[in-house]
Amino acid sequence: MNILFITATRIGDAVLSTGLLAYLRERYPQARFTVACGPAPAPLFTALPGVVKVIPMVKQRRAGHWLRLWRQTVTTPWSLVVDLRGSAMGWLVPALRRKVIRSDWSPRHRLEHLARLFGLEATPPLPRLAASAEAAARAAALIPSDRLVLAVGPSANWGGKQWPAERFAAAAAALTAPDGPMAGATIAVFGGPNERGPVETFSASFPAERVIDLAGDVDLPTAYACLERCGFYLGNDSGLMHMAAASGIPTLGLFGPSSEILYGPMGRWCRSLRGPRSFEDICHAPDFDHRGQKSLMEDLAVEAVIAAATDLWACAQAARA
């Protein structure tokens, strides 16, 4: 049984779709999955059970990437095509069954939107990733197993979505202080290769021996394996936040000019937090500029983040006791 699974270009959206992929894998345990997605999230799919091929869709002029995908898939007799991009591809390759997502502007989480394709809105499948043996080995050399590690993601793909790095540092310092809920924890800081600015600002607030700087130095599969070894994640709305949620660790996502209703982290120990202004308040303000890089989250207080992280940590620890 061959299943073609066409998913997102962005890391966060692609990670959110892995729950649906896992559901299909459990429903059709003998199936061979081919995943087509953007080049950025593609490495995250290679270790997933049942996935035999990953096709990175590198954008080309005049929709050439779609033509390339068609050429790579048209000769395979597909048992099922799942198109989460709502493209024409779902109809242009031979398939016994097709599930092509439709545009839906209702205020529901992306996970519920995806689940609706298979009638699973009541219990949307949560994101699920897996670390290869190689990625796990690399992570073991980076993240110690004999101490608590707080993972922090102070960057994002847009400056407006970044809570100021110095506030992340203040929150992390309080959480890991001798009287904090994660007393004495080592801090692992994550970020992409082009996100060194916030990471360096954050790291400068701590002695070098307290920080494990992973920003830009590890690939996505290794970053995920590192997250699995951490005890808690605090970060902005980003693909990394969704990876942390998929790893199962308590995850607190900070939001401003993006909607937690649509894209909050999803998992048993996941929460979203924003300042006093709603997503609409921020993005419909007269001075809103989507091209600006200034943080639009400065009304989110450090004290509120510390309190939310402390409560989430306590709830997770109580459940594990």
C-alpha cells in the first residue's frame, strides 16, 4: 500500500501534520509513505516509521516545483493521496482514494483543521516526531543526562514575534535560581543559523559554563533529539516550539502578532501566553507594520512568564510523581 502525504513548507505547519501521519501509519501499518514537503522540514520526516521516501519541494518559477513533484509521483499507483496543501496534485496522480484539504477560515487550531479531513476533530492526533539513532547519539554528546536542562528559544523568523532576548534571560535566571522551580538547571539555547543576535544577547547574561549554545550548530533532527533530553521549553511562536511540544516536554509558547488560537503548541503539557493585547489588537493597530523588525511583544511582563512557567512545571511534576 503506497500513500502520498503532501504537507507544508514551513517547519511549524509540517510538524503539526505529523500527528495525522502517525494516525495513518497506525491505521495502515503495512503502508509505505512518501512525504512531499518544504526543504526546511524535510529532514524531520526521514526517521518516522513507515516513511520510505521524502521529497523536498524546492520552490521554482512558474510552479515548477509542482511539475517536478508530479513527474516523481505520477507513475506510482497510490492507494491514498493526502494533500494538506489543497493543491491540484491530489487530483493529478493516480489514486484509489484522495483526501484534499479545503480552505477553512474558521477560528480553529490548525491541528483541528487537519483532523477534520478524516473526521477526527474531537480528538485531533497530536504531533509526533522521532529521533534516529544517529541524531540521538549526537544529542547525547551535547545534552547531559545527569542534570535538568531548560531549553530556551529566544528567536523567531520575524522580529515582531520575538519577545526581547534580555527578558528571556531574566525569566531563565529566575526559573533556574537557587530558589527557582528549576533550581540549578543548565540552559540550552536554540536558534537557526541566521538568528544569532537574540541568542548572543541571551547567552551574554550567564556564565559560559551554564549555557549550551546550540543555535545554528545542529541540524533539525539533532535539535529535536536534544529537545527530547531537556526538561522544559520556553520560547517564541516558532517551528522549534512545535518540535518541543512534539517531544513531550512541558512547553510554554509566547505569542504576540501571531494567533495562539490557530498555532498554539499542542500536547499534554503545552500552554500559550501573551500580554494584555490580543492578536487582533496588535495586528489591527494603526501603526502595525508587518515589515518592521521591532518586537511587538514588549507588553508581556517577565513576571507573567515566570509565573506561567512555574505553574506549568509544577503541574507536569505533580502528574509524574
